[in-house]
Amino acid sequence: MAKTAEILEIPATITDRGQTTVPAAIRKMLALGKRDQVVFRGLADGTVMISKKEVRAEEGDPVIGKFLAFLARDMTDVPARIRPVPNSLLTRGKALVKGVKVNLDAALPDDDA
């Protein structure tokens, strides 16, 4: 027997400036974080769907993209500037994170908590 999908209905108020807050339950459902973007899709029957905007790798962060482009240009234009990372810096970095355990699969904590 197929399970019937439940519909989550949460009222929200539109401000004088045409803005609203995405309710916490919806943010959690869509796995939205701060600065994430959403996409609204209006259907012919008047239904509006909201979903998380998926960022393609080539879109990414515009600041990081510009910085990486700068580095690529600089390495091409002046390859003599490329130097290996000194062993002393690698050793220092390893010492700074020694014993730190990170679970890359764990959810990030809520900023509001």
C-alpha cells in the first residue's frame, strides 16, 4: 500500500516591500543555509513551488572565481614566481591541526543556536 504524501502548509506574511521569511521548517526541508538562493516556479494552475537553487561548479563564488583566475593568469605570465611550499610551513601546519578530528559528513551546527 502506497503512503500518501503529507503537505506541509505554513502561513507567512508579505511585508510592504514584498518580502517574506522562509519558515524554519521549509529551510530545514530544503537544507537551506544563510546566503543560499531559492528558485520559485509558478505553474499554470496558480501553484507556486520553491526549491533550493543548485549552484553549478562553474558558477561558484564570484570572488573565489576571480581570485583563482588571477592566480592562473599570474602563474602563466610569470612562472618564475611559483615556489614549493617550504617544509617548515608544512610542519607548522601539521602541528597546528594535530589531534583535531573532523567529520566531513557531519551536519554544520545552526548559527541561530
